[in-house]
Amino acid sequence: MLTVKETVISLVKKLPDNFTLEDIMEHLYVQQKILKGQGQLEAGQFYTHEEAKELMKEWLR
């Protein structure tokens, strides 16, 4: 598994030269959220589609 530093360096090397710092920050943010979500899935911390539909029914009353 790559370290955070190695991941950032790999990302920056793949980007075109005209990318802005904001673009890089956005990519890192999205990647962080994806990794967090994958960790939650592996830990069983999620709702099924049916559970989510039931929650939405309650919230939208």
C-alpha cells in the first residue's frame, strides 16, 4: 500500500501541466472520500438500498 506522500506524488505526476493547485486539492479531497467510503463498506458501516428508502420516508414526512 502506498503512503500518503507516494499517493500525492503519483497523482501530481499524472496531471497535465496546466492543472491548478485547486484542481489538485479537489482530486485529493475526492480520493480521500472514496477511500473513506471503501473503508466504511469493508467495516459494514452502510445502509442497504431498502434501509435508505425507509429512512428517507421518515425524513421527508
